[in-house]
Amino acid sequence: ETGVTQSPTHLIKTRGQQVTLRCSSQSGHNTVSWYQQALGQGPQFIFQYYREEENGRGNFPPRFSGLQFPNYSSELNVNALELDDSALYLCASSLVSGKDSGYTFGSGTRLTVV
Amino acid sequence: AQSVTQLDSHVSVSEGTPVLLRCNYSSSYSPSLFWYVQHPNKGLQLLLKYTSAATLVKGINGFEAEFKKSETSFHLTKPSAHMSDAAEYFCVVTPYGGATNKLIFGTGTLLAVQP
């Protein structure tokens, strides 16, 4: 059983650019959630995908978008990068809702915007 | 609205002494509660979860937590700290029901273990 894999592990982008982060969910999991963890803070929910559709969204602007593929892997896209987008981006997979089973997190992608 | 408050941003203990990390929650419904641990440059690992079964929940690595509805608390404890326990700990709530069971994280408690 493989865990959640995220790529790349580190990334440096310039303000105004666009970035795509990738996530492979744990085998058997069909739901993917993305979280943003700014330095010194707890992770904040960005959105969740289930059956290739967005299934809930946190308080993030539309320039944060995502995709889920038939194999349940996922992408997080951020357009028009801002300095405040610098953070650790965590992907979590679960089976259905994850309420009872919990979520499996990847190690994250550290994004730095300069 | 659901939320969690971690009462201590930093806790320092000596190796072999008890650990207590405090968490209060706010929820309109019966919540599911979790504790996650995050080691430096690593992802989040689930320590334990409460989902309306037994109020005393045992987790991995000797950690346990007790759900106290009257106090709206879910404190994390361990009888004897080990050096490897040094990490950041997050108390997490997810609301009952709803289509999206997003995790709502506290601000974290950084646990230092002194030799």
C-alpha cells in the first residue's frame, strides 16, 4: 500500500507566475483535499475533490483551482502568484469523506514566491 | 461554526516526564476530533481520532486523549515523553455531516523534549 506522494517537494516561483502542484492519492482512496500551511500556522482547507468534481471549498480566491483525474490523482493550480502564497501545500487523501477513517497526508510541496 | 483552540503554543518537558497538550473545541454538532503530529519537513501523521465511540481514545506511540463534552476539551497526553516526540501537534475538528468533511486545524503546539 503506497502513501500519498506529492511533487515537486520544493519550488521557487516569481510573483505573477502560475504553478501546478501534483498529488498521487493513497491506493484505495477516492477523495483528495488540499491544504495551505503558512509558516507557523495550522493548515487551512483549500478545497476537496471527489469523483473528479470539487466537493467543497475554503476561503481561497478563484485563482486557486484544481483537478482530480480518473485514477484519483490531483493537481492544484495557482495563477497570478502573490508573495503571500508562499507556504507548504499539503495534499490529503481519504476514502469517501474521511470523517471516520481519517486522512493520509503527503509530505507537502514547499512553494516560495519571490 | 466549528473551531479548535490549542491553549499552548509551546510546551517543554523533560524526557521521561508526562506530556499534556491542551485543546478545546467548539462545535454545534457532535464532532469528530483528531490529533495529528508533524515532524520537521514531514507531512502530518494521524495520532488518534474520536468519532463518538469511547471517550478515552488510545493512539499510536503511547498517546491518548479524552473527549470531555462537559468541558468541550480533547487534551492529548502521554505518560512518559521520549526524545522522538519532539514535533508540532495539531488538534483538529471536522464537523458532523455535510458533504465536505474538511479538517479544521488549531494553530499547533510545539513540543520540545529536553534530555
